[in-house]
Amino acid sequence: MNKARVIHVGSLPPTRCGVAEYTESLASAMATAAPWLKPQFLRLDLDSSALAADRNKMTFNPNLLPHVEAACETINSLDNAVVILQHEFKLYGGPDGENVCRFVERVRAPIITTLHTVRPEYPVARKKVIDALSKRSRVLIVFS
């Protein structure tokens, strides 16, 4: 049986934020419920100036477009990959987190997106980000 690769994209501990805790808890629960899944992580690090990778985790800075491109290339090189993306505007590069648009445009794997912040109305630039995520994601999960 080919193992599905689940690529969790979000902040992770040691970053102290709700998205990091959620990403870690989700990956742990999925590994327990479905041990055949092969979790891998793309950790967002806004302070990093260098790409870092080990066997199951790649750290990249979404403020740097070359990092975004490298993360996309990594995912696109994997078989049986599904991306689970945690979205919070401040996690992605650009004034309104628009670098996530470049990421979802370039990744070929199916994407499941969790929207951690949802408002009834957005400024135009943020609405474009939500529209891009909505169009490219196979599933949207909304925290309310």
C-alpha cells in the first residue's frame, strides 16, 4: 500500500500561538487514527532567512518568495501528497498575507484549508486572498 503524504503547512512549536498548537494536535490525532498516513510538515517561520529541512520537516519564511517557490517545488516532487494548510493572515508574507496566493497557485496537490480568522467583510486585498484560497482548496474548514 502506498502511504499518503499529508503535508501540514502552518506554524509549529516552538512557536507559541494557537495555529501552532492546532497544527500539532491535528497531526498527532491523524497519526493515531490513520497510522498509514505519512505526516510531513512545512513550518512557517517569519524570522528565518534560510531554508531548513530534515526528513519530515521543512522550515521556510513565507515573506521570501524564493522560500515559497522552494516549498512548492518540494511538495510537487512528492507522490500521493495532500496539503493541509492553516491560514491566518499574519502567517504569510506580504502586507495582507498575499504570498499564500502564490503558494496555492503553484502547488499541484489537493489542498484542505482551515481559515482561522473569518470576518463578515474584508478589505479588498484580504478578500482577494480568501477568494484565492476558496478557489484552490478542495475543502474549506472555517473556525467560528
